[in-house]
Amino acid sequence: MNDTPTPAASPSPTTAARRTVVIAEDETLIRMDLAEMLTEEGYDVVGQAGDGARAIELATEHRPDLVILDVKMPVLDGIAAAEAIAAKRIAPVVILTAFSQRELVERARDAGAMAYLVKPFTQSDLVPAIEMAVSRFAELAQLESEVHDLQERLETRKSVDRAKGVLQEKLSLSEPEAFRWIQKTAMDLRLSMRQVAEGVVTHGPEIAGGS
């Protein structure tokens, strides 16, 4: 495990809280480069692993704010490790892959990954992917607190994802802003988030004006 010193101040307000990160990548040089990039962006790398099984152990031990996993690793691959970490609700997962095939991306998503990065990536690619993963993980926690039935939760998440797309297009919102719009509208109208989401998909953002 390498605990690399981090700068005293973060250049980005989004990382000012100094999120903790566990990374797993079987190629040592790539892992070292990734750790250096994260440190420069103001994140604390609290654990490093060379295989998926060790990544799960470190994630369970440190309960980090984020886990970054390469797909191709010995012992246990990144998608299997992501599935185990997501099942325990330990932390959001970002998947690293040298492949951008839709099938692999879908497998990672189904395993519980919140975002992915295609290698080779740059330092500027890291923060948006990390913050997207953290945001989506928080959204999922919110949905789970509102909907306890698993099937209903899945349907709610699908509806909310579709509605976020509509709001992003119609109102020029970011994905987190679109989720907060749905959340606030549900509270204002005393409706469930799924009801609001379905209303947005059917009628557009005008649903809020009908209250």
C-alpha cells in the first residue's frame, strides 16, 4: 500500500473535501501514474492493489469515497470486484478499460459501476468521471431510501434516468442538477420521484408548472 503525500490545497473546489480513493491496476507503472494524477487533483490514495480480490479487501478495510478498478486483473477481474463492492454498498466504482465496446461498458454498469474511463486517459478525464460516479452513487442511495422494493427501485431508477436525459436536453442542466430538479419537484408536489420522472418523460418539465 502506498500512501502518497497530497498537496495542502486542492485546485478544484469539487475535491476540496479530499475524497479517499482505493485503486486497483495490475500494471505497476499505470497504477503509479494514476496515483500521482489523483494526488495532484487533491484526492487521498489510501490503498493500491494489483488484483481484484485485494481491491475488495482494501475497499472493505478503508471504506473509501471511491474505488477505481481496471477490468483486466488476475485473481478476480475488475467487473467481478465491482459487483462485490457495489453489492456491499461500500463505495462508487469507476472502471478503467482499454476497450470501449458497448458490451463491456454494459457489463460494468450491470455490475454496479457508476462510471468508466477508457485508456489511455488524461488527468483532465479523471475528475469528471470520479465526480459523476460519486454523484450517481448518492442518487442511488437516495432512491433506495425512498423505494424499498427491489423491482420498484429498478423501475424508478430507469424512469429517473430517462427523465434526467429530458431535463438535460430541455433545461440545459447537468446530470446532478437534473436529479436534484426531480427530487425537489417530488417534494414540492408531494409525489414520488418515479411519478415526477414519468411525468417529465410524458409531458416535459412543464409538469412542475401544473402544481
